[in-house]
Amino acid sequence: LGRLHPDPTPKQRELVLRALELGQEKFALRAEKYDREGSFPFENYDDLREAGFLGLTIPERHGGLGADFETYCMVSAEFGRWCGTTALTFNMHAATLLWSNQMADDMPMEDEQRKTHEKRRAMLYEKVIKDGSIFAQPFSEPNTAAAAGKSPFGTTAVRTDGGWIVNGVKHFASLSGAANYYGLLCTEDQGPDVEQSPKDTMYLAVPAESDGVTISGEWDVLGMRGTVSKTITFKDVFVPEDNMVLPTGLYYHGARYWPHMFTTLCPTYLGLSQAAFDFTMNYLTGNIEGGPPKGGEARLSPAKQMSIAEMRVKLEQSKALFYRVIKEARYDPSKADRLRAYCSQITVMEGANAICSLAIRTCGGRTIFKKYPLERYYRDSR
């Protein structure tokens, strides 16, 4: 456990060990199938649901497991060791709930606004705990780059009786066709006389079966094939008012003052890095069928030993920086903490592909065959 997760608390250790068991015994065995077919890991989500992990970032008082940001990142990294697709899509679900929980609690709100948010998020949590619902998080749009809170989203919401009418298009929408709710970031449209602003960003939970929601396009891509990230169009979709994941403007505020919210993709890639390193060690020491024999010369090669050392340095750099960063996650961090969070994203995500590339070079040409997971790690890390 300590190879990937340094100094866990008792609760973190328990949750990570449960994630390890799921990953090692179930997710790893199915990962090749989802990659080959480009199909969503429905069976893995059945396991997550049965184990209570869909409620990982829901407070215990609402029936969840009560994981905070740091604990979530540790669990997510463990899932990433065994199935990148599952870890990356699970992030969309867990982060949606985490934002409505820990991040929202840290934000300044009026008393009435906080009371309303508490009521609404309790209703959303019930959909997960009692109904087993899955939340997606479609951010990207064909013609805007609004996710960082720098500009308004092209997808808009217009107030109507009892809720909102939503129109827009999201692409690279992971969990398309698999989620029960799409956590939709959009901009409130207050009419032609009011200029749209990122301060009016809304976060709405759109029921996937709503009239006007359509999924289109293909998803036949290089890596993370099981995320099934197609295009979703929202045409005059009605969203009930109580389906607000965050109060209007809170996402914009979070993007400015809770920057660690954007680092939740990193654990998947940290897990991939560890998986590539572990495979390389097992392969060279004769513990992978079809690889070098036990006690063979491969592990004694100075060139391979140098490559292993380089991989280890990159992996330790990623872990050291990221595990420091997730302990620093808070509202309005210092400039140094903010910049370190940004650095961790580059270090972990770029480092993952560098480690996977080194792994293939070190193990040799046989490991590009699809019977080995290493070529999938490499593609997923891109």
C-alpha cells in the first residue's frame, strides 16, 4: 500500500484497501475488454455501487463514505492502477459530489442561500445513495474554453416556471449514455439586454432521460476508449429548479478561490504511472508470462537498470509533489500553494506518459502486443 499512498490515516487506509481489492480482483480483469470494444465499464460501476463507492464523497450524515478531497485522491489513484477508464470516469461522478460538499462548504454564502443549497444537495445525494445514480460532468464545448472560469459557457439556461430551459452542446462528454444525470455547466441567460458573464455560471443536474437530450458522434479513439466521451446536445431541455448542484456563481468563485478543484484528474494518471512501473519490475524479474525467465539476465542489464532508476525518479517526483498538493487543498490558498497545484498537474500527467514510454523501451518490443497491459497504459496516458 505504501508504494503509492504514503502515510494514510486509518480511514484512508481502509478505503484504499477496499479500492485495491476491487481493482485487483475485478477491474484489472475487465480493462482489456473495455479498451478493445471501446465500451463503458458498466460491470465496474455495478461493483462500485455494491461496495458503496458511488457515495465516496458524500458526507456520512447523508449515508455516504465521507471522503474528503485528499482521501478521494488516494482512492482514485488506486483505481487508476487497475483501470484508467474507470478511474477517469469515476472522477466526473465523485468530483461533482465533492464540489457540492467540501468545496461548497468552504465558500462564502448568505445564510438563506446555504440553507437552500443544503436542501438541494441532500436530494441529489439521495439519488446516489438510494437509487444508485451516476453523475457525469460534461465541461468541454466546441467553440468555448470556459471551464477555468475565464469566459461564459456557450450552453445557456433561461429561467422558466419551476426551473430552467437549457440549450447547448458539450463534446468529449465522458459517461455519455451511461450517466443518470449530466452535471451541466452553463451560463444564465438573462435576456438580450444583459451581457453574459462567467460570474453567472450555473451547475445543473440534467436527468439523462429528459426530452431534448441527444447523444451523437462516434468514440473510436487512441486511449481512454471506455470513457465513451461522445457529443451531447441539449435542446430546450427543462431542468427542475431543485436540480442545482451549486448556487449560481459558486462555480466561478470556486474556479478562482478553490483551484485544487481542477487537480482531480491527476490521481488517475498517478495510478497509471505506478501500474507501468510495477509491470516493468514484474516483467524484468520473470513474473509476467511470456516475458524473460526468472533469474534471467534482463534484470541485470545496466541499461535497463538505468531506465528503471529514471522511471523511479519520475514516479517519486510525481508522488511527492502531488501528495503535498492534496494536503494543501483549501479555500483561497497562498500563491505558492496555487502555483504548486498547477505544477503538480503538469508533473503528474506529463510524467505518466514519460514513465509509460520508458517502460516500453525498457521492457522491449514484445510489450507492445495487446496481450500485455503496458501498451494500453501508454495510450491511456496520452
